[in-house]
Amino acid sequence: MALRYVVKKRMIGFGKEKTEKYVAQNFITNTVNFKDLCDEISKVGMVPSGAVKFVLDALIDTLNINLNKGISVQLGDFGQFRPGISSESQETEAAVDSDTIRRVKIVFTPGYKFLKGKSDLRYETVCAIMRVTHMRFDVIFEKTKK
């Protein structure tokens, strides 16, 4: 299976420099829910599904506790979670305070086990009509990464 993408039109730049460009955007084909994920892990790891659910729930709780303290969490080859913020820019250093923070986010940096497989990825473009009134997928063309 390959990663799928659609071609989207974007406006790039500001003011008079604003131009229309086309970019590849990831196309999500499905979502695995928590219960199904626990079942899959249970089958692969030969651990009861209830135990998998318990450990994953504990991991989520522990991640939240540490991230809320401003602590980065390293999960071995899986990757690293760290807290991040987005803020409004200000003209002076003195003008920057907690009121300029727009949102708090969680940043995930993939580890070795995720990154080693990226060189083998294939890509497929999805030619789709995706408007609010149309949810129809016309043709899927396979295109391998060069």
C-alpha cells in the first residue's frame, strides 16, 4: 500500500507577491479507532487486549502529566513528544507575555523506527472531485517516488 495524496491549489505569498501554486496534500483513507488498535496490538504482541488498553491509557495519562509540566517525553525508537506554543509576534520584547500565546500544542518527532521505513515509501495520487456537495473519487493513479 502507498501513501495517497491529492493536488490542491494554494495561494502563496503576501500582498502583490501573492501567487497561485499547486501542492501535494496528504489524503487520509481511513482511521483506526482505539479499540481496533488495541486488538491489533494484542494480536501482534500476544498480550491480552485489556492489558494493552490499560497500558495505553496509562501512557496517555503519563504523557499528559509530563507535557503539562513542560517536560519532553522520549519513547525510545518510537519518538519524542514535547510541548510547544504558537504566539502572536510583537514589535518589542517587552510586549511579549502570556496573553500573546495563541495556542498550546503537542509536537511529535518520530524516532528511528518510523524514519527508517520512509525511504521505501511509495506514493499514489488521488484524482478526486472533493467539494462540499461532491464526495466522489474518480480515478486512482499509482506513482512511485523517484
